[in-house]
Amino acid sequence: MKEDQTRRRRPRSDGRKNRERLLETARTAFGSGEIDIPLDEIARRASVGIGTLYRHFANRDALIEAVYRAELNRLAASATHLADTYAPVEALRAWLKLFVDYIATKQVIAPALNSLIGGTDAIYADSRAVLTTAIGGLVARAVESGDIRPDIEPIDLLCALTGVSIYATGLGWEERAKRLVDILIAGSRPGG
């Protein structure tokens, strides 16, 4: 009986694939401005039935929140991968550039997020904690290696890049923000 319970709790591989397809389809639709896309159309584009969509996401709000959290978790997980792959300051630089991409994605799905019935306060509070933890480890490594000054606060780097996104009104803002990453890193170096 215990084996049956374990099997029921762990999603089947086809269930995980369906969920990922639904998330990617919804992210693409929201990203292209289809904020009010019907859920049955998302299911159709993901090549699953509407029942499968509802098995994974109880309603539209659950799907929108899952899309946002998937992007957030992808960014957070990249911190570990980058830390294992690059020198400390280069891992931080690469992650900050991914953060710019995350901001761009967040801006695109913001209208969908703003439609959530319960609001976005809890979601955004959680995201701040996740992001602060992810960048905190990268900054700590860069400080420990001597690549950046010890007075640099991880949240300051996030705020600087988030501030740039407020003025993101035209094409190419992401490239300007990524250039700002290099300026932030240069200014964070000892003697910088």
C-alpha cells in the first residue's frame, strides 16, 4: 500500500511534460499580448485536453501564478548553475543579465498578473525573498574572492536594474540594462 501512495504522490513523467507544455504555451501567449486567451485555447495549443489543464491548474489565476513562479524559479536555479560554472564575479555578472531578461518577461506578463483576483502582493513578496537569496549567494562568493567590495548589498544591485526597467519604454532597453550590469560590476570592484 505504501508503494501505491508513493506512486500517486509523484507526478508521472507525461503529467510533468503536460504541465510544462501548458506553462510554456501560456507564457508564450501572455508574452505576445494574449492576456485574455481562453483556457481551452491554451490547452489546444499545448496539445492536451481541457481536463488536463484543470488537473494541473484549478483556474486562470492558478495558471498565471504558475507561469510567473516558473520564471522566478528558473532564474533562482540559474544562480547555482552559474556559481558552479563560472568564476565568482562572472557568475554574478551572468546572473544579473539573466535578471534583466526576467524583468522583461515580468513586464510582458504583468497585465495577466494584475488580473489576479487576490492581487499580487503575496506573489511579489515571495519573489523578493527568492531573488535576494539567489543573488545573495553570488555576491557573497564575489566578495569572498575579492572581486567586489564587502559593502555591496545584493538588494542594491537588484534595485538598480529594476529601476532601469521603470524607464523601459522603447525597444532596446534590455541591452541598455545589460550594459548597466557591466557598469555596476565595475563600480562594485575594490577601488571602483
